[in-house]
Amino acid sequence: SVGIRRRLKRFFRRDGRALIFAMDHGFEHGPADFEPVWEHVDPRIIMRKVVRAGIDGVMMLPGVTRLAVDELKPDTGLMIKLTSKTELRPKDEQLLQSQLGFVEDAIKLGADAIAATVYWGSPQEDVMMRQFAEIASYAHDLGFPIVQFAYPRGPYINEKYGSKEDYRVVMYGARAAVEIGADMIKTYWTGSKETFAKVVDAAAGVPVLLSGGAKTDSPVDFLKLVWEVIEAGGAGAVVGRNIFQRENPEPMIRALLRVVHRNEDPEEAAKA
Ligand code: FBP
């Protein structure tokens, strides 16, 4: 619909690319994720820095959105995620993300897009598929785009492919996300530009964004990874720990923006 197309533009610049800040970690991993730079446990403090640095969009759960929404600029894309799990659950139940909020409430909070995770290959895949289909149906009905965090994850994947980052499973997850109706996909790095290009192909034109992952030792290592994503035809990145676990998130964001939007050489971007 027109609404979906218009709202997707909130995230992507004219070049069709986006850098989005992810901050659902207090729930999905627990507040310990903020320990490297403890002041960032306050959503207002980190959000202020991230927005000042010029981020294109942000992703949060509903409760923290309420706390941090005043820090956003009018044109900052707001993605509200409606599924998660805690790490307090028994290990084998961590292969399920549960619904924790509702589309209408996310829209009242000002969301431009709704997000939900599916762990493709999980023993609970069926539950997450239905959950995603229901959330997507509500969102689309109201003219809102739906973002899928398409994460292959589960015992059979490890047995058959050796890793959840194997491009064959990552591209399967991305394609499954397209087939179920996602307007944007966030997924793992597959280890090389060539393999990530296959993931992009499998998504058949639906934008594919990198899921940041654990903080790299040096900022330039992460910039190189994002550069390869862009070279592979990726639409950008959704980044959490590589931003908020750094003492100075602003230079990192500015460097990431140069790589995402200008294909700038990572070493140069890091220096600037
Ligand atoms: P990061 O850039 O920190 O990896 O954030 C992206 C993200 O998908 C978060 O939205 C989420 O909380 C986290 O990664 C989940 O990571 P995992 O499931 O791999 O533990």
C-alpha cells in the first residue's frame, strides 16, 4: 500500500540504504550488555548521542520507546519490535520469541514500522511463523511495513550445516521472510561478500540489513564488515553493541554512515 511505501522511506535515504540503531538488549540479553559503558543503560543518554550523530532510524521495544521517544528527531525512523525472549528462560526455550506487545499500541507510540523475529529452524518455528503472520497482517492492514529479524537457529541447523551463519541457511531464512511477506529483513553476516550477495539475491529485492553482532575489538574491523555488506548489495545495518558498548558512539556512527551511504573506504572513514 501507499502507507507502507511511504513509511519505509522514513528509514532509507535516496540511495536506498539505512543505518539503524538497535536497543532491545536490556530485555533480550539483560542489562549486563550495557556494562562496558554503564551510562548507556539509560535509554535517554544513549539515544541522545545516537540521534545527534545522524542515525537514520532506531529499533526498540514498546516500554523503552516511551522513555526515549522525546530524544528522536521528527525524521528519525522508529521501528518498534513486538517479540523477544529473556536469557533467564531455560536454555531450550530460548529458541522461541514471544509476542510482548500489540501493533495498535506500537502505532500509538509513533512507530513507522513494526518488527518481529522468527528463528527459522527452531523446534518452535511454527509458533513464530503464526505470530509473525498475525502481526504482519495487522500492520499491513493499517499501512505499516513489517520487518523480520530472520534468524536461522536450532539443533537441526547445527547438525546439518555446522553453523547458523552458513550462507545456505541464512539465505533460506531471508527467502522465507520474503515468502511470508516481510518488507525488510535483518540477518546474520555470512562471512564473505560473495555469500552475502547470495542472501541478497534470495531476498529478491526486499532490502536486507546486517544484524550487527558482538562488538569487534577495533572499530575498523566492524566498518570493514559493513563495507562488505554494502558491496554485496545489502541495504545497510542494524547495529546495537558495536555502538552502545563503545565509549564514544558518535564517531563510530559517523564513520558507519560514511561507509553505508558513500561506500567510503573503512580505513579512511575511521580516520575522518
Ligand atoms: P547487535 O548489533 O548488538 O547484535 O544487535 C542486534 C540484535 O538483533 C538485537 O536486536 C538483539 O537484541 C540482539 O542482536 C540479539 O542477539 P543474539 O540473538 O545473537 O544474542
